[in-house]
Amino acid sequence: MNRRDLSTGGPRRCLDSVIDLSVSTPPSFAELFAAHHLSMVRLAGLLGADDPEDIAQEAFARLHTRWSRLRDGGAALAYVRSTVCNLTRNRLRHLRLVRLRPLAPPPAAHSSEHVVIVAEKHRELLSAVDRLPRRQREALILRYWLDLSEREIADAMGVSPGSVKTHTSRGLSALGRALREES
């Protein structure tokens, strides 16, 4: 599309006159789309959208989902036009925020020895957790892996919150002893 097309409506300008919106019967969705899709793409482009075709398509898709609930068929074009404006504004706002956010540094690469040591420590921890009595194991898993509160753990285990505290405390002590013994 060249500059003349944007400023004058281009060769497809005659489509805007295909539908006379002043007549009493509102146009069908297909007629409205055919007559105004390109002008909505131009509008989004002029407003600065990075992908004006997607913006126009989304605006018409939103209109289509609400088409059966429209009370005034003449308001459909105004709805699409305001949707294009809002979607473009939201997209530009999003792009500004994304560009302002500092990029996170890549995670530090660990040596293969480090990876093996960490994997071994995890294996030891999981082995020690498996050896705990059932209630202590449940309390620790619910607390530290699922991050549940004492009340939520009590409900899940069917015990009082005081019992949860007891099982958690005893489980942590037993884990500490087991891990010290293995070291």
C-alpha cells in the first residue's frame, strides 16, 4: 500500500459506499466487514499499531461475538472503531512497558560437578523424607512443598493445628538427624 492509498482511501475506497448506513435496515456483519475492514486497518496503522491487520481483525472478532446482542445496528461501526482505538492503545502501552523492562541476566551456568553434588543432596533429602513416619512426612510435604498453612494442613490431614505443629517439628528434627548421619 502506498502513501496515496493511506491518504485517499486508495483503490478500495469505493467499498465504503457499497453500504448506505443511513437506510433503515442495518448491514449484516459480512457487509460491514467488507465495507470497513480496510479502513479499520488504516486507522490502526495511523494510530501506530505494530500489526494493524491483527488489531482490525480482533476488533471485528469482538464485534462478531456481540453481534446478536446489538440493539442498534448503526452503532456497530462506532463499536469497531472504538475497539480499534482501544486495542491499539493497549498494544502500544504493552510494548512500551516491555521495552522499558530490563532484561534479566541469564542464569549462571554451573559446572557439571556442581550439578552432580546438588542432585546427590536432593536424592539424600528425598530418601530421608521417605524414611519418616507417615504423619511427619505428610506434614512436611504439605508445609514445605505445597506451602499450605497450618489450618490447611490440619484440614487435609484430619488433625488439629496443634498436631500439625507437633508432626512438623518432629519431622524436621528427624530429617536433621538423618541428614547429619549421612554426611
